[in-house]
Amino acid sequence: MNGISVIVCCCNSALRLPLTLQHLSKQKIDEDLSWEVIVVDNNSNDGTAEIALKHWLSLSCDKNLKVIYENKVGLSFAREAGVKAAFYDIIIFCDDDNLLAENYLLHGYNLIQRTKDLGYGIWGGKSTAYFDVDVTVPEWFEIKKANYVVGQQADRAGDITKRGYVWGAGMIILKKLFLQVSNEQLPLLLMDRKGSILLSGGDSEICLRSQILGYKLYYDDHLKFKHYIPFSRLTLQYNTGLEKGFAQAHMILNKYSIFIYYVSARNFPSRTYYSFVFIVKFILAKLGLRILTNLDTTSMSALFSNKYFHDVDFDSMRYLLKQRKLVKLS
């Protein structure tokens, strides 16, 4: 159904959610464009669902808000449940601490109409941080702000497929595409945030799986939102936890990148260049001048062994590529 489903995944979000819903209720949007809000209560115990329904009613917004429940703890599970419950064909993921600009939905919808026939399936925007009024922001935050999903995702609006991902916060994705890349038969390898555990990478995995299917990524800095950063997260210890989560995720995300470059891509100059790079690495290893990593050997396997990966983590990638019907894998 043509329209927009805004999905807000929540775990004990009673304090954060009201302001997020308030901004959603103020969206300036064409009367003939249908939209809804879905709050996914991911095993909360602080009355999140009740707060959401009560506050939305107090805002006198004529659009529908519904609450669904997902007992399996984890952002990836919550997202999947929200998409399954969505009535419309465009999905916007709005975190419980995101304040979408009043034109976010309308601009996003118009952007999709202009670009989806060009092969784009995922869109992302620009965020700025906001803090409690009495908080002193540490000097290091400006350097590390991207870890907190704050800032620009590219220097200019346009194709950012080579970047490999857009942030899950504010992500816009076609519903049909999400259900192709994340479902019970094809679960994500990365589970993303799980309660207070700082796992990450689920949004990047969605983007990379989409690329295997042939879709592209688009960034537009007119898609603006604010991201609330509480004082408790403005510590080097918390930032270190984020970076450890990113490092763990990259063990899987790197495999996707390898697969996209060396198997699903049909860019002959790119394949030729990387073939040369790995031949040089192999020669240097033989001369004792470098050590081949697992990543190196896996990449060489892709290039020189019938483009076939033997690691079971690549099973889902091979499956997606078969769905795309670009190449026949052995």
C-alpha cells in the first residue's frame, strides 16, 4: 500500500519516547499521503506501551499509532517485527531518541519517487546531537561523534553505495526490500543492540545485503533529525564500548564487502585491480615480507577458486545472489 510506516523500536523508553512522538505528530505532509506510526515494545518493563498510547492521544494527531510487542530482546528482532506489522510500502526507522524534522516524511517520500527507479532502495539523512541543558560536552566528542550516529554521512547528497551503509537511525527503506534481506529464513548474522549490550552492525548488514540484490544507497542532507545523547553516554568508557562493538561487527561486514567486490560485482577493471593486489600480497608472503591474514586467503579463494566461498557465513550471501539471478554459483 502506498504510504509511510514510521517504526519506533523501544526498550524501556518511557522517558525518551514522548518527545520523539511529539515531533512525529508535527510532520507537515500532504493530506493525500497516508502514514502511520508503529511502536515496537521490545520487552520493556517501564510502561513504554502505555505511555506511547496515552501521549499520542494527548497530541491530537489524526494519524494512527499502534503498539506491537516483540519479546525477543534485540534491535534486529524489533525492526523485523515492526516491518511485518507495517501497512505501507515505505519504512522509516526512527529511534526512540530521534527527533525527525517536520518535513522528514514528505521530503523522504518525494526523494523516493525521484530515485527509486534509478535502483535505489535505502536512503539516509543528516543528524545533529542535542544534550540536556546542563551538560558540558567533552572536547573529544566532536572527533568521535560519528560513533554516536551524529553528523553528515557524506560530503554531498547523492549515491553513497561505495560507503557500504547508511545509519539505522532515520533509515528509509522499501518494505519489500527489507523483507527480502531480513526474515526468519534468512536471519541477520549481526544482531545489533541488545538491551544494554553494545552490539552493532545490523543496519550495515541490511545495506550490504541490499547491495548484493543490486540496490543502491542514497544520502540526502535535507533529511534532518536530532539525536539525543544523554550524559551517561558522554564518557570515554562508553565510547570504547561502542568501538569494540564496531570492531566485532566488522569481522562479518568485511566478508560482505569481499563478496560484493569479488563475486556479485561485474566491474571488470575493479576485479582486475584487486586480483593484482592479492597476487602481490601472495608473492610478498612467499618472500617472507608479510603474513597473509584470513581475510586475504578468503579473498583469494573468491578470486581464484571459481569465485566460491567455503565459509558458512557466506551462505546467506550466495542465497541472495541466486535470488538476484546475476550469476550461477557452483
